Amino acid sequence: MVEFRGKLLAGAGWMGASRLAVNALGFLSTVVLARILTPDDFGLVALAMAMILLMSAITDTSLASALVQHEDPGEDHCNTILTMGVIRGVIAAGLFALAANPLADLFREPRLVDVMYVLSITLVLSGFANPRSILLTKDLIFWQQFMLQVSKKLTQLLIAVGLALIYRSYWAMILGTVIGQAVSVVVSYSVLPYRPRPGLKHARELLGFSVWLTLGSIVRTANWRIDHLLIGGFLGRPALGYYSMGSNLAAMPTQEVTTPLFSALFPAFTRVTDSTERLVRNYRRAQSTVTCAVLPLGVGAALIADPLIPLLLGEKWRPAVFVVQMLSAVFALQTIGSLAQPLAMATGRTRMLFVRDLQNFGLRVPLIVLGMFLAGLPGILWARAITGSIAIGFNMAVVRSITGLGYKTQLVDNLRVLAAAAIMTGGVLLAHAQLSTGLSWQGQLMELIALTVIGAFLYIGSLAVLWIAAGMPDGPEKEIVQIFKQMGNRFAQSSQQ
């Protein structure tokens, strides 16, 4: 058990380092490109990316998850996944290229044709990714994932920024994406040698597990990208540029942090499915810790968006402020119950995830369409806020069905975090009203620093007070205190040597 926990912590450490590096590179890329390119450029790329993500979801077979859940995967399983991945990539690329002209006509955007032709290359490349890396995920070994993700993002950054500085064109982002995917495939074989052998020996076995994940992926991707298509088709590319920029920035401190954790927690939960008590205990510990660490980041991003966006991206991106404020707050709250996905996958309840995604889709799409026609872009954002809040209940229902944890218990596990975040919000809003310093960059910078410090002090301080007042029970606070104690002990030992 000690060895397992050590591997889990090491894996989480690598995933955390990976996402920190990837998010830092992504944030730097976004800031530089936003200064060089226009909202229209970002809108065009966002429209094309929404389409390719839908195509990828439709043809995805979720075989990686099936291999992680498998009790004893072997070399033939890897060969099957690679073969099916290549077949899937070629078919998907062909369909995507064939759809280029009709979709360009539908959206009245002739530039889409060449963009979609070039992006189809990424679908082919993705099929050649080294499947052996999945076995490392199963064993909670993640340093290779760090190498893959960071090399891909760094390549995208260098190519996109370099081309943008020279040509000042949206093609910088497109070519950065394609070349980054190619580098990722090459690196995957460099860090983990593997000799591919075509074969479909275990195709039926792997597809049997992944069918519900595939259906869920289609619904989930359509659910998350339908708004991009609607905005691009009805409100125009600049509006989509503001929306996609705001949505991406809002996701960085929350979804971009929690999503990679699924890779570590999925195999971790799989190892304790033989004991409901251990599964529940590990889930509660992981969920409360994730919420404690990530929820304040999302709330904080919403609170500092007003000085942050114009300061970093320029005044031309000010319409994206409201997008970040709305979506960051929603993403923050959605950390509650967010581990329903790896929990259900670990226990083989993939059909339950599909039903959840279908419920989200049936609720979200009609409200987004209604919001768009009633109030344009703000209407879409309010619709997302409403449906995003309701979606928390859908996740909690999945957790309740698997573990028996009631809604009240799940909320109580996060009550101190929610209270501390509320105190932070009130304090920062009051400070913002007093510190608003106009449009000069110096004033925006000073306001940003002040609000960040005030928010951090209020959250950490109020959380500590609430925890002590509750009698210092088991929870994320105790986990964090123990981590700092261990770090202190190691530092003391190293200083004595």
C-alpha cells in the first residue's frame, strides 16, 4: 500500500509538472499570438478546431482507456491499438477533407477549405502515436507523458510565434498544431522504443469496453463545441475569437489542471475496486483535495480578469473579460464531483457516463440556442452558467450511484472550501471597487498584484480558521499540512548532511 501511494504521488507529481509546463507554454503562446493576430484570426481557427474535434470524437474508439482497465494487457493489445488507430486516422482525415468545401459554404467562410485540408494531417498523425505509453499510465509511470506533452507544446509555441511574427497570419496557429503533433509522435517512440506489428487480434475485446466511452465522447464533444459552431455561424468570426480566447483562458486554472489528473486517478481507482470501503475513502480524499486546490484558482481567475485581460492581451481583447469571468466561476464550481469520470471508468460504469453526457447535451444545447437568439453572446454565457451548475448534480449522481455517498455528504466534504472561496470573493470585490485605477498599464498591473495577494491571503487564512474551528478533521487541509511537514523534514535532514 505504501509503495502504491508512493507511485501515485510520483505520478501525480509528473502530471502536475507536465500541466504546469504545458499551461505556462500555452499561456505564453496565447499572450504573444493575441498581441500579433486579430480576434477574427482566432475565430477562424476556433471554428476549424471545433470541427476537427467533432470528427476526432466521432471516429474515436477510446482504446487507451480500455487498455488501462484491462487486467493483463500485452504486446498484441498494443499492436491492435496501433493498427486500429492508423485505420481510424486515415478514414477520419479523408472524411474531414471531403467535408471542407460543404462546410466552408455553410459558414460562408472560403478560408476554411485550405485550413481543413491541412488540419486533416493531424488526424492521420494521431493514429501513429506509440500505444506502449498507455501501459506506463496503467503502472502510474508518467515521466514519458511529461516529455510528450511538453515537447508538443513547446514545438507549437516556437512554430506558431515564429510564423506569426513573420507573416502575421492565422496560418501560424494551424501549422504550429500540425508540426507539434508530428513532433509528439516522433518523441513517443524516442522515449519508449516500440516496433509496430500490424494486427487486430484483440479488436473485439477492446471495443467491447470502449463503445460507451466512444458514444459519450461524441456527445460530450458536441456538447462542448456546439456553441463554437453557433457563434461562428450566426455571430461572426470576431465574436467567436473573443469567446474562444475567453473560454481557453478560463479553462487553464481549472479544467486544464483537473483533466490530466484523470490519467493518474483512473488507474489508481482501478486498483482498489475490489474494496468499496477503500474506493470510497480514496475518492473522498482525492476529490476534496482537488476541490481545495483548484476551485480557488478558478474563482480567482474570474475576480482578476478585468485588469488581467487588457494588461496582457491589449484593449482589443476587452470583450473577452466577461467570458472569462462567467466561465471561470462555472469551471471552478464544477470541480465538485469532477472525479466522477475516472471513478466510473475504473469501475466499468462507462454506460453511466454516456447517460450523464446525454443529459448534459439535452439540457445545454437548447438553452444555448435560446440564449443566443435572445441576447447574443451574453445569452450563451448565461446559458452555460445555468447548465454548468446543473451538471454538477449530474456528476454527483454518478458518484452516489457508484459509492453510495449522498449529495449532502459530497457537499459537506467541500463545505469549508466553498465558504473560504466565498470570503475571498467578497473581499476581492470590495478591494476591486476601491483600487480601480483606470486604463494605464501601470495601474492595471498594481491592481492585479494587489487583488491576487488579497485573494490568496483571504482564502488561505479563512480556510485555516474554518479548519481549526472544526477541530482539524481529516480532509484536504490535513493532507497539505502533512506534505509541508514532510518537505520540512527532508530539508532539515539535507541541511544536516
